[in-house]
Amino acid sequence: MYKKISLFFIGTFLSLSLSACGIIELVDFRSLYNQIKYYKQQENYIMCTGIIKEISCTEDLSKICIKIENIEPDEFQNNKFYICGKGKDIVESNGIYQDLKTGDKIKFMSASRFYGDEYVVPIVYLEKEGEIYLTFHDGYNAFMEILYHDKTY
């Protein structure tokens, strides 16, 4: 009898543990699904202007982080934006570090939806004084590639 009860509790515990893992994976998948669904809609991206507060590369050198202030229109919950993947390669080859400095006014495109703590929104278009560093076509496609394949954003 004791053995049957022990096996029942062990089985129940294992079942609940595996179910919890499945729920966590389902929640992560749902979040990723919602991000892709939102970001693939090009009409969700808006043209903005702002002043560069800081521009840097992440510690692992995989992303460019741009902190922007005085953003117009004021649609964003965060002032921290990323460029990564092929988009990062493009803006680097177009001279982002040589040409863009703290205090510069820029035009950029991004989507304003926010996905959780420490989430930063992507930049898919970048321009300063008529000089385009990242076209929407290139930035959007680079970001879609990351969302669909790398999932490192």
C-alpha cells in the first residue's frame, strides 16, 4: 500500500513538473509568436526624430545600442534602441561610429510596442541630415531574419 501511494505521488510530481515546463515553453512560444506577428506588419513602424544621448556597442559586440531623447512622436516606453544582425553590419559600413555623435539629431523608424523588462525596441531605418545609414528595406529584412531565425534580440 505504501509503495502504491509513493508511486502515485512521484508520478503526480513528475507529471506536474513536466506540465510546468511545457507551460513555460508555451508562454515563451506565445510571446515570440506575438512579437513576430506585431513586427512583421510594416504599418506598425513609425518615423521619428530624436537626439542621440549615447551610442555604444553591447558587451558581446552583437548589437549597437542607441539611447535617444526628445523623441517625436512620443510613442515609446523606453529610450533604448538596438540595431543588430545584418542591420548592424550595414550601419557600421556606412560610418555610424564616425558620423553619429552624442547630441546629433536623427530620424529613425521603429515600432513602439514593448515586450517585457529590459526589452529594447529595434531601429529599422536611420538617417542624419539626409544621409541614410540604414534603409527601411534593409533594416526591416535584417530584423525579420533575427526574429524568425536567430531569436537573439
